[in-house]
Amino acid sequence: LGARLAPGQAKVAKLGDLSIDGVPASRLEIQPEPGAVVHALVFRPASGVRAKDRVYVLLDPRGVRATAGSKERKVLTESGSWVVCADLRGMGSTYATQAAYVGICDQPLCVGAMKLGETVAGWWTDDLLAVVHAARSIAGAKVEVIVRGRRETALVAVLAAGLGQGIDAVETEGLLASYRS
């Protein structure tokens, strides 16, 4: 796998606050390693709702644009949960728009990882662990962390949880069915 992130190793920068659908959020830039950037939004529980000691990390291959405005995120924040939406390396805002080979959209990312003797799965696992650490630093160290992943991010959630780095539960949807997916 090649995941190697130690807890607290990632650098986290708060880029500012905003409000989406009336729910306050913080924009973060997380660097799991030098030169690698993960963008994330950390949503606080909706105002007037008693906050739970629970953080949901919502992952989708399309990134934050698929999760931040989703009904799922709205329901979770309205029920008092913290929610983190993140763009793992090569997803969402960090997606490379170069031409893909034979319809494989992650081909440039995969080739880059292989040239460095690493794996994209290892990079994504490190990215997720860095996101979880950043979420705990904002929401509180004693919160329960649940990662919900779709498609390939579901596999990343399982891998990261298996490393025992602070993920309490994983929920998956559309886990990989083939190498193409």
C-alpha cells in the first residue's frame, strides 16, 4: 500500500470561513506530505442544534462539489454532527485535466505514483488519515469519526480504518466491482 503518514505529521492551514446553506464551514488546505495538497470543508453542526460528538467524513471521487451541497451533508449537520467534505489527491479541485489514456481518468495520477515507487491507494490513504487528524483537531480529539466513501473512496476508507489511525466506523457505497471502476 505504501501509506506512511504518522498522526500529526500533516500540515493544516485554515483558509477562512464561509457559510453554505446557512451552515458555517471552515476551508482547510491539508498537506499530508510536501507538495501534496488536499482541500477540505469542515461543517459545524447547524446553529440552534445540540452538537454531537461525531464527525462524518464524506468522500466521493468527484470531491467536495459532490458532497458539500448534498442532501446527506445537510441532514447530518441539521442533526448536530460535524461533517468534513474533502478532495483527496487527484479528485475534485485537484483533478488533473490532462488527456486520459483509453478512458482511464486517473492514468496520469497512477503513472506519477508508479514513477515515485508509490501507489495512488497509498496516497489516498495518507490523505484521508490527514483529513481525519485535521477534523479531530477542529471538532475535538474525543469525537467519533465515521467515514462514508463512494466507489473507489470506499476502498480508501476501509484501508485507512485498517491502519487504526482514529477512524471508528466506515460506511461504503458502490465499492469497486472491477479494475476499470
